[in-house]
Amino acid sequence: MHTFIHRAPYLALVAALAAAPAFAQQDLETKMKGDDRPSDSQIELRNQSRWSLQELYFAPVGSDHWGPNQLGHHSVHPDDTFTLTGIRCDKYDVKMVDDDDNECIVRDVSLCGADRIWRIDNRDLSRCQARTNRE
């Protein structure tokens, strides 16, 4: 079973996660590993779109310093799921890339201590991509 985030969960993700002030510039690996906050966030990505999700990145809020691809060598194909675990409790910008190389960026996503399900469908993904292209 594959796990991945797509742009459709953009609306659900934004609604589920609260916005916060921008981080000091630190790289993502430091934010995810280097402090006493719990790393107990888990996200299940459900790709309900017609596109495969190829890449998923986290960055400190307001930064373009994207960390490593959270999917590794995996793709989350239509109707597949992928689970991310051990995500450091914090707020992030999230970037998703589909199989057409279209990007979706969701800003100010709070990931802290709760299991989340991100459902990504065609409409949400298309809207997020359009919003990202306007930025």
C-alpha cells in the first residue's frame, strides 16, 4: 500500500490544521529531530484523484527550504494510500507534486500529536494547483 498527499486534501488539510507565525529559518531535518517536542504525528494520505502523487515535501512556514521527499521512491497512485509517521510536532508548508509535475503548496499546516487523514480528490487538487500557480 502506498502513502502520499495530493492537492485534494488541501482543503481538508487547511481546515484541519491551524495557521501559525513563521518559523525562524531552520532546515526541516533540525525541526523534525532536534528538540523535545513529541514526534507523534501520523498522516494517512488517501489519493482519490485521477493523478499519481510523486513527491511530498515539508518546509518551515514561510520558507522555500524544502526538506527531503517524504515519499522516498514511492508514488501514491489513484485509490492508493500512504502513511507518514514520526512527523515532528510543528507547523509546516507542504508541497505536493503529481505525475504531470503540477505543484500544490499548502501553507501553515499544523502537524501535532494527532492522526490525520488527508483525502485528495480531483477538485481539491486542481484548485490547489491553480492557487499555487498564482503565487
